[in-house]
Amino acid sequence: MNKKNKLIALSVLSAMSLTSVSPLAINSFSNVIALQGDQTVNKGTVVMNQDTTIKYLDTNTDPADGTQAKDKWGQYTGWTRTYKDGDNASLNGQYNDNEWKEQTGEFSTEKGTLNKTSRAYFFRGYFNVDQASAVNGIHLSFNYKDAVIVYINGQQLTALNVPDEGYRSQDGGNGNHKDNMGYGSKETSSSVKTADLYFRDIKDMLTNGKNVIAFEIHKSNETSEGYFKLNELGINPDESLLPERESLKAISLSVGSTPTELNLNWFSTDSTNGQIQFAKKADMTGNEFPKAKAKTVNSKIEKAQADGYYANKATMSDLEENTAYVYRVGNNGHWSDTYTTTTKSKGDFSFLFAGDPQLGSSGDLASDKDGWKNTLDLVNTNPLFKDVHFIQNAGDHVEAGKNESQYDAYLSNYQGSVVYSTPFANAVGNHDYAGTAYNDHFNLPNVSNLGSSGQGNAQGDYYYIYNNALMLVLNSNNRSTAEHEEFIKNTLAKTKDNQDIKWKIVVFHHSIYSSASHASDNDILARRDTLAPMFSQNGIDLVLMGHDHVYTRSMLMDGTTALKDESFDQNGNPIHEVTDPKGLTYITANSASGSKYYEFTSNLSGDYIAVKNQEHTPNITKLDVKDNQLKIVTYRTSDLSVVDDFTINKTSTETVDKTELGKLINECSQIDDSTYTKESFTKLQDALVAAKTVLNKNDATNQDVETAYNTLKEVKDQLVKKETNQSVSSTTDKKDNTSSTNKKDNSTSSKVKTGDDTPLLALEIASTMSIIAGAIIVIKTKKKEN
């Protein structure tokens, strides 16, 4: 929310003395404005009111218990999803509330309609929408006490008076935002509060037909009253009642193709004249932006998925190392605040790897945002991360790919946020896949058509070079290993002359070597069977992944073969340092926000785990990259204690290109053995086996590759074609009754002694031609016989 709109919203609240909406709630949900009093304008078509039948649960039991969402995925909000008859343990994305009680009107512990002993109460009501895409906004009015979270079809709409520390299972106990059954509120009050709220841009939460709205009410403490009453839900109130959109928002700084570039992305309500301006910070005078010395770059503008917004993309280029720059973005002269970013030095560098933030997945978006903010703030506040050059994300930025409130939370655009100063690199996850919001929000370099999703998020694989590392980021929603391999090979060919590249690191979302529940999914196993060999064949050094919300480090892997002896010491402990390893390492990151965790599974296909950890604590991984060393350390964000560390050393830092060898192997593999002699074809097969071994060898040198290529090519060039079987034929010259047998290695001609060389030469030529003619005839005759 920009300063102007934030002040408008807070001023309205202050004038109303409405304490039920906390400043936290306003900051977290920019599409909320609270109003009070009668309106002379249309509040919307009423689809629910106080006479609507409401389902409710007040038995002091958690409605999430026994749901697949909680048992398998660690989510506590499965009870807020759309209705479906069936067993909640097997329902995926729906909920059966047939056992809940129901009534209309007031729900009150004082009036005996709610159980006094319950710490929390849960309500579900239904409304119909004919055309969800035509809904511009809603009006919602209800009374409650003490704290409330509101959901539509499983997605959080808003939260009012929720405690910063979370809910407590016992009075005075520790708080937990995932505790559905806890006490807690931000402020304690004996009075019932009224919420009268307007929301815009929520059509992606709705569905055509039957929708569910759910309310989660928490008492402050054991003696508090429980109360809830729905007053009204209206669809499409007058535009004048809906919150004003921010003219500029969602500014996102991303890595460029190389360290001399930075990409910018932002949303604007204006569809024209988008620009970035940037200059050296040293050119500033006071706080004034140095417009006269700034470079201006026009943005590429496209309609965004978010209603009323356009996505702007532009690049800052020709940046100098170790230099502070100021920049701003805008449209038609309406500029954002001025932000500062500092480029780093060439050579050694560090970056962070963040696992699935997935904001909104806990059911408490404000809590998820706080967890993500706490992790990002480490870059600004902790000396351990002061040298970080960029942040690479593992994917699943949000819970619902079309939910703009969740993207607003992910981008964490608060004053002083690291998102303005430290560039990000993003990988697309399965939760980012729906719609085009991921494309709209991020400006990625060198994007390929290979690996594109084919729907919604259409962006394919991409790469960027950062100092001595080639980063290859794959869209693993596309399960075509052939496309990913073509992208990798093309990129290796493009960058083969870059002698600075010492490391090749692959990043994608769907972990193929994890220790949690996804590890046994059929789609994961299918990816593993084809991706892992391909990575080994192309000399990849490290693979970074997410998806399973648990920390896992694999053994050293040669294709799909675990190198167990090289991965553990003589006492059976996992090793923490290797030099010139024969296999590569796969890292699966735990959640960087704490929004959701998965548990270990015993249903694993294969023995490949070196280290695993799950403590339900957010993690962040730091990678220090030198020419001859790659150090990987994963920390708990709570106290920065170490979860795991692993170091890869290289004594040889040469870049090995196997592209041409692979092409030659493919060509030789298609040669037909029926055309060539057995001896020469056997030599080809032997050379082909040896070449394939080098191709699949993770630590093969350029000399290995060159030798294998030259040997295979030489044997291919020396293939001997089979001779056509021929019969021995005789032709008799009836004139002189002399016999001539046509053989390849035994042909004679008699010279006539005349004393004249010229006729002699003519006779020799004629004789040779007759022999050739005789051979042709024999071949034809033989063919007829066959």
C-alpha cells in the first residue's frame, strides 16, 4: 500500500474508532477498507444475511484433524474449503461438514448457543455466484469477539485482531499461529465488535456456482465470551465504496543476464510510458534523485492478470562493480520512492537459497509474511549475510498462484525491505503455476521457449551467469527431460568460451531426492529416472530443489546410482567435504518462511539420503562460491545454528564441454551394422561404449572428452563396407580361343610388340575398359541369380 492510500485507510479507521481492524491487518491486506454507518449507495446484491443457515463447530475439537490437508501436507485450513461429500481423510481440496451443527442468527456463549468451554469456534456458510469473473468486489458485515480469520473457498480473505505471537493452547502458554484451538487476540475487550468491510479484486477466490465463506473465531482467554453473527454479504457494491488501487506497487528487483545487469518489474495502473531511471548514488545531492545524471530506460508493458494493473519490465545495464546505485520506477512521470542497490565484486561471491515460502499456506497470511520478513531481514541485520549477492528461490512463492494478496506479502515491499536492494532469482513451483501472476511479477533473464509450462505460466527454462557460476533454472512443471536437456546443452554451447565459469548449478522446484511425502510420487520418480542421468552426463556440479518442505542432502549421485562409500566415513557418518567428487549432490531446502512443513516418509524408492532434518523451524542456505571451492551451509533462522554443511573442492577448474561428443555418439548409434564388416563394426561398438562412459562420467576432463571424440571419429571413418558376393565367371574369346578369368587381384593383359608406343597405349586402355565392363556384367548377372 502506498503512503497516500495507507493514510486514507488508517484515517477512516481512526475516525470510526474501530479497534477491531489492527494496523497489521491493514498493512497485510491492501484491498480492505473498513466503513461504518448507513450508505446511500448500493452495497451490493445480498447473497447472505442474518437469516442464512450457518454450519458451526463448538466442540473444542480441531476441524482440521483427520483431513488430508493436515495429515499429509501439514495445513490447518482444510476445513475452510469447498464442500464435498466423503471422507475428509481422502478428500483433496474439499471438506465434508455434514456432522456440523447448523442454525441462523446469533451464536453466543452467554445466550447458550455456543459451548463455553471451547477455546475457538468455526463457522461455514454457502452462497452462489453465477459468474465469478464478473465480480468486481464484495461487501461483508459481521459481529465477532475476540479475534477472527475469514476465508473464501480455502483462501484467507482477512484477519482481524489476531495476536502477533499466535494462539495459546493454554492460558499463558506459548503462541502458535497454526494452533486452530488456541486462545489469543491482539487486544482484549469485553465488547462485541462490528466489522463492515469492502474488498476488491477477489474474483480469483470465487468459483461459478456454490462458494463457501468460513470464519475462525478465537477467544482471548478462558473467561472470554464467544460471539459471532453474520449480518450481510453483498456482491458488486458501487465502485465508489471499493478500496482505491495503488498506482504503483509490487516492485521486484531481479538478477540480470550477468552481474553488470539488474532487472526490474513493477505493477502500474497506467498502461503507458513506463520507465526506470538509475544513477550512481554518488551523484545524489542530499535526498534528491540525480535526474540530470540518470539513465532512463523504457519498460515493456503488458496487461497483468491482476484486475486494473499492468506489468512493467525493464533492465539496468552496464553497471560497474562495487558501486552503489539509486533507482526509481514510474509511469507518465509518477515516480516511486528512490531505492538503493549496490553491485558486488567479480570473483568469489555468496548467495542465499530459500525453500518454498508459499505464503498463505498456513491459513494465516500475516503470520506467513512475518516469517518470510524475518528471514529476509537477516540480509540487512546479520553480519553473516552482509556479503550476499543475490537470493535464489526454490519456487512456490505463494499458496494460490492467482492470489495477489499473497504475492503482495511475498514481495514484502515495506520500507527498508531487502527486496529493493538485493536481487532475487526465481524458480516456478507447482503453486505458482496457475494463471500468469508469476510471469507478471518477475523479470527473468535469458528465458527459453524450451521447458515452458504450456498454460498459465508459459515461461520456460532460463539461465544467468554470475561471476564464476553458470546458473541453470528449470521449469519443472514441464516434465519433458528432452526439452530441459536441449536447453542445458544449448546453454553450455553458448557459454563454452567463457573461461570464468567454474561451476554449473541447476535449480528447479520438484525435488527428485527428498525425504518427505512427495519423494514417492509417481511424477517425482519419473523425473528422477530421466533428469538425474542427464545432469551427470552434462557435468552439473550441484542441484538445488524445493517442493517437500524438509531439508535433505543426498549422497553423491552418479546418475541414479548412489555412491555410498564416497558419501560416508568409516564410522558411517555423512562426510561434509569432498574433493573432485565422482558424483553430484542434490540439496532439498526446507521452508524459508515457516508457513508449512512436511514430515519424513518411510516410503522411499531407493537409498540415497546422506542428511535429513525436520524441526519445524524455517531454514536458509548460504552458498559461498570460489573458483576451486563451493561451500553450502544451511542455518536455522531462529538462532542461525547450523543444520548441515557441505563443501565441494575442485583441483581442476576447467570447463568441460561434451556437446560435440554427444552429437557424435548419437550419430554413431544410428549406423546400420548390416552395411559394414563385422570386424570394423565391432571396433565401432567398442569405441562407442568407451565414449558413452566418458559422456556419463561426472569428473571427465577436456582431455578425456577430446580423446573419446577423436577415437570414435577415427573408428567411424575407418568403417569398411561389406563386399558384394560375386560368382566366378569365364568369358571365352572365340577368335583366339584364350581364356580370361575376371578377378580383382589377378588380371593380366598382353602387350603386342609393334615398336609403336601410341597403338600400345590404346590397346592397354581398351583392355582395361573391357575388364571393367566384364566386372559390371558379372555383378548384374549375380544380382539376377539372387
